[in-house]
Amino acid sequence: MIEPRTPIAGSPRLVEDPSTSDVQADLVVIGFGKGGKTLATALGLQGWRVVMIEQSAAMYGGTCINIGCVPTKSLVYQSEQLAEGEAGPESYRRAVAVELALTSKMRAGNFAMLDGIDSVTVLTGGGRFLNPHTVHVTMAHGGGAVTVTAEHVVVNTGAQPIIPDIPGLRDSAAVATSTDLLANPDLPRRLVVLGGGYVGLEFAAMYAAFGSQVTVLEHRPRPGG
């Protein structure tokens, strides 16, 4: 059972110079998603020495706010507000700019939430286990390496799009994942959505509203299942 610790008033950062360090912590969280950031915040405020490891600064806050729920719902909402005859590349470009500004603001807020807790340190880089209680972090952008040892390690890695194993698909210049589309301000003139699940249909309806010619390919008798 995880026991609370006495809060540490004015605790210094665990990693002052992240170029090369060995760090002792109470808790390591790998992945800056909803579950991990909530746990890191709660225990950091109790005085735990927490290290949050996230491989990309573009993913502070996790899948939902960066490449999932928030950006897609922003674009869906904006597509539903278009006046008659307004759909087209310029409307889509403006919508993507709004979406990217929203996710950037939320990402910064999530980082500040943890960075403002004295006993919590955020390391941006890729982590790999050396043993069940030790994680080696290769810092992003050539920032050296940090080895973190902790009594508790929580794996909170998120989701990423999967490209089906269809011959020639991965090598096609025309293929884009949902993550690619959300960051691209250029409206596709024609779009084929591979898969008629709820995510595929959401993207299909959204891009059709902005003016793309959309085709959905689904192997099941009914889409949306």
C-alpha cells in the first residue's frame, strides 16, 4: 500500500542540472497523461519526491488534450458553426489554427501544474528500465541522460495511431494518421478514411463539413460498430 509522506516545505528540484545525474525518488511516472499527472500531482503535494518522464514536450497532458478528444472536438465544433457556402480551405486553415492554439495553451497549463510543485521534476526524454526500480532517461534534444531510482514506478504511456499491415500502405506518400491530419492546416481535397468506427466516422463527417470529398472504407456490414 502507498503511504502518505510528510509534506516537504520548499523542497529543491530533484534534478538541478539534467545533463547527467543519478536521482533518487519516491515515485517515477512514465507518461504525462491524465492518470499519471493526477497521481504525480496528488502525491507531490503530499511531499513525495516525484519524477515525471515524458518523451515529447508536445505530449504534456497526454493523448486527450494533444491528439485526441480536445483537438478533434474543437474541429468538429468549428465545422458545425460554418455558414452556408463558408466551407473550404481557408475556413479549415483558421479552424486548425484555433485548435493548435487551444492544445498549446492546455499543454502549457498541464506542465505548469506539475512544474509548480517543488518536489516534482519533469524530465523530457525517452525512458527504459534498467531494473524494476530504475529507469534510464535519454533526455530530448541531446540533453544528456538521467538515471532515476524509485520505490514505486507507474507506467502511464498513452495511445498512438496504428497503420494496418496492408501491402504498400506504410510506404504510400498519401497516407496520413489522425495525428498527422490534426496538425496539418491544408484541407485535403479528397479523403479516404480507412475504418468506419466512431473515430473514423467523426473524422469523415468533420472533413466533409469543411468541404473534402470523403469516402469511408469499412469491412463490416454496418459502420460505427
